Amino acid sequence: MQIASDTPRASPAFLLVALAFIINMMGTTLPTEVYRYYQAAYGFKPVTITVIFAVYAFGVLGALLLVGNWSDQLGRKRMLTCGLGASAASALVFLISSSLPELMVARLLSGVSAGIFTGTATVAVIEAAPVSLRHVATLAATASNMLGLGCGPVLSGLLVEYLPAPMRTPYAVHLALIGIALLALRGVPETAPIPTHTKLRMQRIALPRAVRGAFVPAALSGFAGFVVVGFFTAVSPQLMRTVLGFQSDVAIGLVVFLLFASSAIGQAAQSLLPPSWRQPAGCVGLIAGLLLVAFSTLAATSSALLAGTVLAGLGQGASFRAGLGELTARSPADARAGVTSAYFVVLYVALSLPIIGLGIATQRTDIRHATLLFAAATILLVIIAMGFLLLGSRNAQVDANAARK
């Protein structure tokens, strides 16, 4: 077995991985503010946009299932470099695309890059940090994912509003950023012990016994949170333009960014709560945020949408980091990347199937009623997740009381 690099772990190492993480995930939401230009150029219906978005999610799922645990065998840096390569390929296809099939290929490649990065980079950021900064690195790992996703719509909104060639410029800029990310990775030591004889296999959805009890509630609350993420990145721009009167691409991008920025804050703030309260508190935030989003749709008020965005983001961030943190803490070291990938498989299903359903609903009714249906269904899902969380807490308390006797 080759040993991971013995280069001393300088404090900036995990920040360099986090920077690459942000840049890669930025590319996955970059098309958010470009979709309307595709719709005008190619005559897409709203449901087509959601299908294109779902193709991305299927790319993520395919990568997670196929190569989700390969970084345990090949090393973190090698897999992250492959992820950036897929992201660059996606940007190149976007640059030359002129039809729906090409856009779908580009989104599939973008999904593959996210699937490679999501589990691997989360673990790599944590491992690259000194022990004294491990708690900071855990936040950096989860926040990098959300901030990267949030920066994509802001960057594309700025570029399409103020620069020419809106269907080309964002991807040219992202290619330059990918170059920066590759340079950042060069300065990072390998953190995974690499076996002499590699055994590459598909990611099996099998969990070590130690994490099974925590997986279901974490997955349910995370699923609901990522349904909300999918709504904001795929559908909310249409809602903001047609119902709430938004006209600026930058303003719409900033609202989407607000969700992800609030998620990052929620991830940081959840550590202030007792562990048993973190995921339930996140669920409460999601419910409150969704209620306000529904109200903004009924009353056509942007202030309620902004408040709902903040609360939904805080709730999503708190439940996401609490669930991921508990699963990571319970996972054996040699299964950590695999468990993380299994968790993200569940989350990215939430970015595909529900959003396709919402797109179909938009075709059968208007965006206002489809949004209300989405909010009601997601609130019900969050309530079910809370039920599992409370039941698990009660069982844990019963076991603790029995152990004291």
C-alpha cells in the first residue's frame, strides 16, 4: 500500500481544496440564468428546462454509483482532477452547442463532475485540514458545496446581463476558473492511503451497521432540503419573472444565491444547538420557509419570497450538515467516502424526480398553482422526516435510561 503524502498539512491545504470545490460546483448552476435564452432561441417549453436539469441529476447519480468510492482506491487528488476534467468538458460542449441534444450532453457531463466531486471533495477538505482545524474544515466542506452552487447563478446573471453572447460567455469564464482550480489542487498533498493493488467497483448502497440507524432520518430531511434546492435552481426564476415581476437577471441570481448563502449560515449555526435538536430545527426552518414561499405566490409579494428563501436556506443547511456530520462521525475510516456518496445519492434523487414532476405540473396548470402543490408536498415530506427524527430520539433516550439501570 502506498502511504498518503507525508508533506506536512499546512493550514491552507483544505482551503485550496475548498476553492476547487466551489469552482466546480459553480459550473453546475451556471446555466440557471442562461436557460431563458435557450428557451427563446430553441423554443423550449418550461418542462424541457426541468428535463435538462434532471439530466444533470442523473449524471450525478451515475457518477456517485459508479465511482463514488474510487477515491479510496485511486486517491482524492486524482479523482478531483477527473471531476474538473468533466466540468471543463461540459463547458466546452456548452460553448459549441446549438441544439437540445448537445445541451443535454453538456448537462450530463456537468452532473458527472458534480458526482465525482460531491463525496470526494467533502472528505478531502476534512482530511486536508490539521487536527486543530478539523471542525472548521467540516464546515468548509459542506459550505463550499452550497456556496459554489449559489455563486453560479450570480456569476451567470452578471455575465448575461452586462456582456455579449449570453449562451457562450459564462462557460468561457468558467473554463478559466477551472484552470485556477487545477492549480489549487497541485498544491495539496494526497490524504488518502492508496492501495498497491486497486480494486475498482461500483458504489453499493450498503451501509455499515454503525450508520444505519442515523441514515434514514438524515436522508429524509436531506431529501426534503434538496427538493427545495432543485426548485430554486430550476423553477424559481420562472416564478420570479411571471408572478413576482422580477426583470433583472442579476436580481434573480442573487435570490438564488440567497438560498445557498443562508444554507451556509445554517450549517455554521447548527453547531450552536444540542446535537439532538439540529435536524429537527432544520426541518422547522424548511417548513416555515416553504409556507412563506407559498404565501409569496398567493399574494405576489417579493418580501415573503425573500424571507422564505432565507428560512428555507437556514433549515436546509442545518439539516444537511447535521445529517452529514453524524454519518461521517459514525463511519469507519475506510468506508467514509462510500457512506458520504450513498447519502448524496439520496439527495440528488431529490434534484431529479420531484423537479420533473413540478415541470409536468407547470404544463398542466400555471406556475402559481404548481408552486403551491410543490410547497404542500414538500412540507408533508418534512413532517414525515421530523416524525422519524423524534422517534429516533425517543428510542435513544429509552436505551440510555435502560443502560443506567
